[in-house]
Amino acid sequence: MKTFSEESVRFIQEHLQDDVNKLLLQGKRFSHLPVSDLVLQIQARQKAKSKLPNWFSKEKIVFPPMISLEQCSSEATAAYKAGTIEGEVLIDLTGGMGVDISAMAMRFKQAIHLEQNQELSEITAYNFRQLGINNVAFYAQNSIDFLQNYPQRADWIYLDPARRDHSGGKVFRLQDCEPNILEISDLLFEKSENILLKTSPMLDIDLAVSDLQHVYKIAVVALENEVKEVLFYLRKGFIGEAEKTAVNILKNNRIEEFSFTKSLETGTYINYSQPSKFLYEPNVAILKAGAFKIIAQKFKVQKLQANSHLYTSEALVPDFPGRVFEIEAVCKLDKKEILKYLPDKKANITTRNFPLTVKQIRDKIGISDGGSVFLFATTDQFNQKIILICKKLVF
């Protein structure tokens, strides 16, 4: 693997704020340095600053090619996963650049990082030394071959199968990922009682549970209201209903978390209501997990309509897991009426169960994006198309 001289490390640090394209054009000024390689490191660090702040802070860390950085977990989601498992021995079948196992290793006495790519394995081992992590063993070999010859049992096996096909296109079905957990599950359970599987946010959760079997918990993990991954926790021999947990990691490490089961959701009866004083938009993890009715029962709010997934109440519910608004007016999609509330002709528009797109609504009213007013275009319980004019509440 490539390592960098002290001068190269200084160059990277001094140019972290620079335009990488301009740096490349100025390469002749630094002919004694491997500028093209250093620019790749600068580019990676610019991306890692918010995604991997601890890694970013270590000046000697070497970042692998950008594809690894794009596909890896953030430190925040890795920390969440690490907090859900623990034991003596952990095996990571799809080690990559090691962000997940760097967090998980703190919860185990020993961890094993498996990565077929020799250079990536060496880079990760080097970076772990910079991070001060010393309880991880690195093996640059096929993970299935390793597992077949592994003489012991692990407390946990973790895998994040590659979600790209041979031509580089994105895939998300379990059977299209590599390794295919559906083909190797027997081997995995021979070596461990517990498996943690990370999958695409696009995956059909109920279909995956049916295909996988032995799933006792599912976690839909969002970071600042963007779903990043769906986690499946499997236990050998488990027969029963899986618990679903919707997780939204916010700034300052604050977490919105809501747990339920599919049968509880299915068996819940809720009331529908016309818009009242306050409006609630669940975070995306709750929507992906499918907690459409149980969330209303839990927080004592009413749903506007079966397919709108917006909620209302007369009394404020400040701890609702999502965005909370005060409703200032309800009207039809009438330009003259709506503009009464938009003196600067700006608004933030969201559509839920509405036939027009955000752009079509914006063009129809003649406004631009932004400002302090929020418009929700939706359908009420009587199937009327309505616009809710709202003010966002911050707690």
C-alpha cells in the first residue's frame, strides 16, 4: 500500500479547503510530490469531514478509493449498530474500509476483518493503528473460504453484502448481492448463533423477512431524516414475530426511536380527522418501517387520511418523532387565497397523497422555494385535495 511522507501529509492538510481540480492544474509547482495521489486524499478528506469526523481528525490516515468511502457507513450509523451487539468474538465478512467494525470492535474482545482486496485490507489495518484499535485481526482472503476453515464459533457475524452487479450497476435484492446470504445462511449459523445483516434502504422489508427466516429484529436507520440502511438481526432457531425499530439519528447524537411489531400495526384502529391546530410529519424511518397507525395511537394524534401519512391534534405533542407544525390555514389549491399568506412569494412545499408534484404546485401558485412558510399538499379523509399552510415549530 502507499503511505505518504511527512511533507505529503502537510500538503494534504494545507490544501484541504482548496479546489481539487485547480490543484491538479497546478501540479507542476509541486513536481517533487505525487500530486495526483495527494489530490485523491484531499478529495476523500473533504467528503469524510462530516461523515467520518474522527477519521478525518487523524492526519496520517490513508483513504482508499472514493467508491469505498461512498459505500461505507457514517460514524454515526456505525456507532448505532455497535451499541446493539456485544460479545467475545465478532467476524466481519465484508470488511471494506472498516468503519463499522472500528465501532463494533470496542464491544468485543476480538474482531476479525475479512476483505478479499489485498490493498484495501492493508490500508484498513494501517488505519486502525492510527485510530488506536488493536483488537482486530485482518485477513485478505475470501470470507466464505475463511469461514469454512474457521475452527471456532463467533458470538456475532456481521455482513454488508456488495450491492453492485458485475457491470457496476446498483442492486438491492438479497439474492443479487455478494455474498448472497440466502445461499450461505446454513454456514453462517454453523459458526455463530447471531447474524447482523446490513441492507439497502430500498429493500422490501417484509419480503426480506420471509426470505431470510430467523429474523427477530429489524432496524430502519436514518441519519438526519434520510434512510441510510435497513438492519436485520437473525438468531439461530428463532421462530416468532420480528420487532421493528425506526431510528432517526439527529444532530448532537440525539436519537428518535420507535419500536413496534407488524401484527400490532395491523391490529390497531385509529380515528381520522380534519386538520386541527397542529400537524405532524413522521420521520422517514417510521414511514419506511410502516408504523402508520400505531404511531397515531402511541402519540394520541389523528390521521388525516389512510394514505396521506400526516397527522393532526388540538393539543401540542412536542415529542412526536418527526417534524411538527402549527396550522395557520387550510384551503384549496387557489393561487389568490394562498398568496395572502406568502408576502415574499416563497414557501417550502411538501406533497403527501396529492396528484401534482412540488414543481407543478410552485409554478401554479407562482412562488419560489424557501422562506419560513410550509405548504403541505395532501388529501383529507373525505378525499378532498387541500393545502395546509403551516409554521414549523422548533423545540
